[in-house]
Amino acid sequence: MPLNHHRYIVVEGPIGVGKTTLAKRLADTFVSDLLLEGAEENPFLEKFYEDPRAAALPTQLFFLFQRARQLQEMRQGDMFSPVQVADFLMAKDRLFAQITLDDDELRLYEQTYEHLTLDAPVPDLVIYLQAPAEILQSRISKRGRSGESYITDDYLVRVNEAYAQFFYNYSESPLLIVNAAEIDLSEGEEDYNMLLEQIRGIRSGRHFFNPLPVNLSNL
């Protein structure tokens, strides 16, 4: 399934919304290279969920160095791959830093960020998945990953608000905003195929994908 006008696709959204699942599925569909965030490799992340104030800076810097390295490897990789799909946007990294770091830590982070990301590639398409905090919490609880039990509803609300503000102002790439609250993009064929149609038709600008779930009681 060629997709010549989108060589680099990024799927983004808050924790639990399904961005990695969708990125993997898109990579399978387009037989593309896949670049994943690798949160499980961050040795500070579980400590951060348990005590955010104590572990925020090392957690954030680890992710920053990791993402910068991954993007550099992508630049040096197979230039003949028809599509590359990632589950993180480099420009989003600041979003979490601004939520979790104090003023002195944020200044240090910003200096490091500016040094590392001067040549970060710009995606041909960004897919932003949205869902309310209560749905995110439900999905996080269901998957039962170590350390994520410490994630609070308040933290998810703040992350959601930060994402909404970030993408409200985002204009670097074509943007598809997806209401992922009540649709199945992991295994469901109908929702996924409708999303693919949306992706194939996007060339520029801001777009919305908000399919209504079927209410069988009304049929």
C-alpha cells in the first residue's frame, strides 16, 4: 500500500490513548520502518510515577537523549524505505518538561534540548489521538504495567490539557486529530479502514476524524 506523499508519519497522544498500538499497525500496513519511544528502557520512569518531584529531571533527560539518538539513527537509516512511522514527536518533548520540572531544571533542560534537536526532521503527517482522562486511566489499569499504578487522575488531566494546548498551536506539519475515546484502532477493521482513508486524502492543513460508534439498540 504505497503512500508516496507521507514518508514520515508520527502518531502522538497522552499515555494510554493507543499511539504505539496504532503506530505498529500503520507500520504493518505500509510495510514501513517503525520508531518507538521505548519507555520501558527508561530506568527512572517508575520512580517518576511513584515520586514525580524527585525523579522528574533524570526521567526527562533520559527521554530527551533517547529520542535525539533515535531520530539521528532514522536519518542515517534506509532512505529507500517507502514510509517511516514513529510513536513520538520530538517537538512534544518540551510538553512534559514544562509540566514536571521546576524553573531551574527547566532552564537546564531547555539548554540541552536546543543543543540536541536543531536538525530534528519534520513529519509529513502527525496523527494526534485524544481521549478523556477517565478513559486513559481505564486503559492504563487494564494493561497493568509496572509502575503505572501510581499515575493519578490529576496528572492525566494536566497531560491532556498540555497536549490540547500544544496541538492547538501546532502548524509545522499536516495534522489529523482523532477522537480515540470509543473506537477500536487496534483490531477493529471498520474504524481502522476509515482512518486509512482519511490519511490517504490529507495533503496539508488540519483535519478531524470523529467516527460515531454504532448503537445497536437503535437498529
